[in-house]
Amino acid sequence: MSTKPNVSVVVQRDESIERALKRFKRLCEHAGIRKAVRAKSYYEKPSEARRRELRKAIRNRRRAEKKAQERAQRKLDRGRNRGPRRGFDGGDGPPMDGGRDHG
């Protein structure tokens, strides 16, 4: 993110001020201006910033691991719920070729 994002909105001829303001707010949000203002509203020591970023990285890593586990569990559950494959008897029944000898 640059230090001075250039956000501007041109109000159309038949556009209401409320609509243009909504577009402006959305552009500011997308540019990260509110986030930057909130972060700069008070001084944060460099050690605190590093600690905050480290906690954020740990949180993101845990979230990614949890999501990967859920994905793997869903994959296992899908495999269990399918039942036996069509044409596959698992070796318990008679031969699938009707018992004919191909000898």
C-alpha cells in the first residue's frame, strides 16, 4: 500500500450524493485508508508491531491447518459414504463372470 492512495469519485449527472458517497467509502475501504488511519491513530513501538505481526502469522497458520484438516476429513467422509463400487463385490460373493471357466 502506498502512503498516499489517490481515491477520487466523479459524481455522474443523474447520480445522488448518497450513491457517490457510498462509492467513495467503498473505494477508501478497498485502498485500506481506514485501516491505515486506525493503525496510525496511536504510536506502536516496533517491538509491539513485530509481536502483533507474529501473532497474526500464528493465527493464520493455525487457521490454514484447521482448514486443511477439515478438507481431509471431508475427503475421507466422502469416500466412506459412497459404499461399494458398482461391479466390485470385495471377494465375498460368487465370481463376477457367472462362474464360467475361461481355462
